[in-house]
Amino acid sequence: MTQSLTLRRPDDWHLHLRDGEMLRAVAPESARHFARAIIMPNLVPPVVTGAQAAAYRDRILAALPDGARFEPLMTLYLTEDTDPADVAAAHASGLVKAVKLYPAGATTNSASGVSNFDKVRPVLEKMAEIGLPLCMHGEVTDPEIDIFDREAVFIDRVLDPIRRATPGLRVVMEHITTAQGAQYARDGGEDLAATITTHHLVINRNHILVGGIKPHYYCLPVAKREEHRLALRAAATSGDPSYFLGTDSAPHVDALKEHACGCAGCFTATNTLSILAEVFEQDAALDRLEAFTSLNGPAFYRLPVNDTTLTLTKGAPVVYPEKIDAAGDTVTVFDPGFPLHWTVAT
Ligand code: OTD
Ligand code: ZN
Ligand code: ZN
């Protein structure tokens, strides 16, 4: 008997689609399974204004295969010069669904991010007033702080003070990687939530470092100890509305991943749903997969759930490409290291 599982169509609440040739290569991979995605604005140069977000949205729509139904939910990249009025107008028009805060230097293309958090106070206050969520890359950049501690320290030094100073600000802790992050998100009330990536449910830091360095497992925030991965698994599979899927699928060409100074990012768009079904099944939580992929995110973003569905069927190990062609090179698809048995029915 074939086992099958039908879910409301999933959304991806944190996705890097890039631009140009890379956009054209990766957009179909997400559009195949997801109805909507929160589109990260860390292009070079970043998507800062409403006008830039509108133009980027048009480029994404043009990159979709004919007949694809995929809605890019646009974000603005917060800088110290962001104009609160531009943010409010982009939100009021329906174009922009969130603003993204990168501490300057924390991750890929974050150089235009925020160093002095006092400078963005007027924007954050405006966002609290209009109910527009702030997506945060939650790592401090202080060189004194060990890279494995940067998320936990960010919560104490930056996130908690900002939330206390800005009542009503709605915050998404992006791609949490620690038990501390999971706990803070759970205890933070209705105005706080966290996204969790596919890869952080699967790998810990040993996967990156033991038996030779594995550049395709390197991403930011970097995967932590096993106890943290287990805390993320417990959070994602709990059904708790504080947590939802944001794949953080972040393509880089192989030449730049397999490099003396390799880029950060795991590309999971192609096989995320097969991996998640396997993970939730391993944890006897298949009945809570839909909450994580399809229900909790819309609830936080105050958007309707999708009216279409997606069916996964269980069978022989799924065959998926090891790499996809992109931008004159290849992009390696994330290898979870175990066979996948759930395939998305077409
Ligand atoms: N992490 N790579 C990228 C972004 C994320 O912090 C992130 O959201 C990227 O390549 O844009 C990564 O490892
Ligand atoms: Zn990030
Ligand atoms: Zn990201």
C-alpha cells in the first residue's frame, strides 16, 4: 500500500533567489513545490527601497516557468539610511511583507547592514505601529565572540533590548541554530516567531568538519553541536506556532563553494520537502509537518493559508539531481546523508 500525505501547499518563509542567470536557474526549483516565499533582499547592491523591491519582484516573476503559480513576498534590506515613510508606503501598497535586518558583516552581502541600532529606531517604531514584521539575522559580529556563540549572545545583547525598547514590534528570528534561540522564540509571545532551515534539522558541526572539510555543509549561522540540532528538531516537530519553515536555500556556484575562502550557504530548494518528510517521520511527527510547512507561517504573517495542496508519497528511495546547472557552472544540491523515501507527487 502506498503511504501518502497531503498538506496545504507549503510556503518558504526565508529564501535566496539571487538575480540574473542564477535566479533563472533556481526559481523553478522553489516554484515547483512552494506557493509563496519570503524573498531575501541581500543582492549586490541590496534591495533597499520599495521601487527596488518592485523591480526585483518583476524579475522573479519573469524567471518563473510558464504556468507556475508562485508568489514572491518581498522584503526590504534595512540600512541606517532607510526612510520610515518609504517602508510604510511599500507595506501599504501590499508589495512588502517584511523588513530584513542584517548586522553589518554578519553573513553574505551584509556589508550595508546595521552597525548602530539606534539609527534604525525610527524605522522600527514605524514598523511596530503598522504591524510590519522584522526578520532578523541573529548573530553578533563582535570579533571577540566565538562564531559558535554569536547567536546566543545576539539574543541578550541585541534582540532582547530591541524588543523591550519597541513594544509591539513583530520579529522573526531567522534560521535559529541553537537551543537558546528555540527557547527564546517559544517564550516570546505572539509577536515573536522563528524560522528553522531544513539543513539545520539534519547536520551538526561534525558534518562540516569531521573526515575532511565539507564546504557544501558550510552556511551561516554555522551548524552547532548535536544538542542544538536536537533542540531544533524538537521545536520544528512540536507543532508550536512559534516555529515555521524558512529554508534559507542559498545557492552559490560550486567554484565559489569549493574554494580557499568558500561561500556560506546550503542549496536545499530541490529536495527540502522530501528531507522534511523523512525527518518528521523519523521523529514520529508526520502529523505535524503541515503546521511547520504550511500553517504556522501564514498565521504569523497574517496571510491566508494556501488554497491548494501538495501530496507526498512514500516509496523507493527518491532520485534527485546531485547538482543543477546554473550561471555557467553547477550548484550542489544539499545531501542530507540518508536516503529519502518521500517524493512530491506531480
Ligand atoms: N546564510 N548564506 C547566505 C545567507 C544566509 O544568513 C543567511 O541568511 C547567502 O548566501 O545569501 C548563508 O550561509
Ligand atoms: Zn541570515
Ligand atoms: Zn538567508
